[in-house]
Amino acid sequence: MKVSNNSLLLATATALCALPSAFAAFENITASDFTLKASGYSDVIADLDAVLPVKTVKEVLADTNHKNPTSSPEVKHALAGYTWENKEGYDDVNTDKWYPQGITTSTDADDSGAYDGDVVHLVSWHSDKYDSGKRGARISFVNMNDGADRAYRNVLLVRPTQGGSTPNFEAVSDLHAGGIVWYGNLLYVVSTKEGLLVFDMSHIYEVSTGDGIGRVGENYQAYGYKYVLPQARTYAWQAKDGVSDMRFSFVGLDKTSSPESLVVGEWLPAGNGRVVHWNLDESSRLLEADSNSIATASRAVEHTITNIQGSLTINDKYFLTQSGGSLWTFSWAGGQEEHKDIFSDVPEDLSYQAGYGLWSLMEVPGNRHVVALDVDQF
Ligand SMILES: *[C@@H]1O[C@H](CO)[C@@H](O)[C@H](O)[C@H]1NC(C)=O
């Protein structure tokens, strides 16, 4: 009797010892291994200001040209949803030229929930499968104001090239733009191998109609888009021996951390993925950096979940979307949990908007919706 009790105890003890590693599948790793080098502010922007009309977010919102119909996608615990324009001659729902990826809202941009008085969503799209990715990425500006018809305008992301009296810009070719965060007047966009690109929302330019890019004769064009948003800064990934290069696959804003922080995660088809936090300076709206312009991560974790498409932390709880349609959560106290079949197709980036929910979006042609999840269900 005694012997079998002991072996039962031993078996139980062994099981309990095995439990923590399976339970806490997330592990803290050395945050100081993850650093970015900040560039200065692009001096070409002042030259572009001199030759192009500068437009505000409000002016772009007043000039939306596509509708976002309300939709009820097959998504569990959804509070709201909308989709893109699909009409004769124009189709963002089924196009395979552009794929929606990143999402952020005016709540990320400003604590009031509105930017210059407007409630707005921004959604990034890549063109990796169109013209070999040379058209780069675009941002949908979605008018979410109460009482307004929900509608959007697509704005092309551009990179200033040369300054002077005939300044120029180009498309940000091959930019996957898998995640975005709007913070003050800055839009942070992930560039998979490069790091973070920062665009200045207070220097949106209106250009002429035409399928060229940059300066064309006396005018400027942007592949048919009416507005462009210029890149102003770069935070470049700094490689380190013994640390595999971080993939900048998606990014979210944690407004519950102190200070507020960017949450960058990586998509990997196999192996351990990482989620890394960089603190933000709430007044300059830039990343906290030292006198050498190095921004060092404040937190980093490694996990074993593959094919992650978006990540965010809220009150120290991790939320991760996964290609197969799951939403994973993790907390140090509660461990890791898979919420299966939340999405009926590949979900992407995440952004939390108080009063609306936890926004994500699905990218697959034909089943493209932006949805707010009820965060209390997870
Ligand atoms: C990991 O770090 C976080 C702080 O970022 C801390 O709250 C948590 O307890 C740490 N987990 C472990 C297992 O040490």
C-alpha cells in the first residue's frame, strides 16, 4: 500500500514538474538583445512642402471615394464588422493586387479617441503580388465618425528620394506593411527585415492624376492615387551575434503599459517566434532612445506558436492571431490558451479601440472584413 502510494506521489510530482514548461509556453528573453537605430527626420519633406499642396487627415476624410459596407463575417465574438468596396469597375474585396494587412485607429493616435476631432481607422495593404511589389503599400483612411457613411480613400506610402527645387519620391517597393500603429502625427509601419518606417501624417500631399510615380514633367503622380503619405524616419534593426534577426511582421500599440509601448511580433512558419516591446516617448511620439539614437527593447518573450499574424498586449495579457483562424492568449498567471476557429479566414494585425473592441481583419480575397472582437470573451 505504502509503496504504491509513494509511486503515485512520484508520478504526480513528475507530472507537476512537467506542467510549468507546458503551461508557461512563453518565456522572457533578454530585451537588450533587441535594438533599433533611429535616423533623423527626412530633410526632403520641407522641399516637398514647397512644391506640393499639404493636406490634413480631415481633408482626406472629407474626400473619401469608396464605401465600407457593414458586414457580418463568420467571426466568433464579433461586435461589429465592415468590408470594402466591390462595384462595377472597382473591387477591393476580391482583388489579388492588394492585400489588407495592418490596422490602427484614432484611439492609438490620441487618448481622446479622435484625431483632430475625427474617429478614423487606417488599414495598410501590400502589393507583393502586383507588378512585382513595385507599387509598395497603401493606407485606407476609413471615416468612422458617428453618423457619417462609412467610407474610405486609399493613400499611397512614398519614400522621399532627392531634395532641392525639384524634390522627388518613389513608392516603397516590396513593403509588406504587415502591421501599423498611428501615434500622434506619426504612422509606424513594419518593414519585415528593415525595422520600423515612420510616416508623417501632417505632411500628406495631393498629387496629379496619372499612373506614373514621383515627379513626371512638372507634376507629381502616384500610380493613380490622389494622395501620398511620405516616410520621415526609419528605425533600423541592429543585428547582433547570437541573436537571430528579428522579423518585423506586425505591430500593435499597448496603451495600458507605462510608458505606452509598441509591440512588435514575428511571423514564422516553424520555430520560436518573439514578441518585443519598445517604449514610446509620449510627448515626442518617438521611441525612447539613448544619446546614440539607439532604441533598446523594454521587454521580449519567445513562444512556440507558429504562423502568427498579429500581436498585442493589454494589461500584460498577450493576444495573437494565427493563420488557421485561432486567437491565442497568454498571461503569466493564466498561461497559454488557444481559442479555435475565431476567424473563418486568415486574420492579421490587431488594434484595441476602447468602446468598439479588439480590431483585426481578414485578408483573403472574397472574405475580407474588418472586425471588432469582444475582448472580454478571451
Ligand atoms: C516575465 O517578465 C514580466 C515583465 O515583463 C514579468 O511580469 C513576468 O513575471 C516574467 N515571467 C517570468 C516567468 O519570470
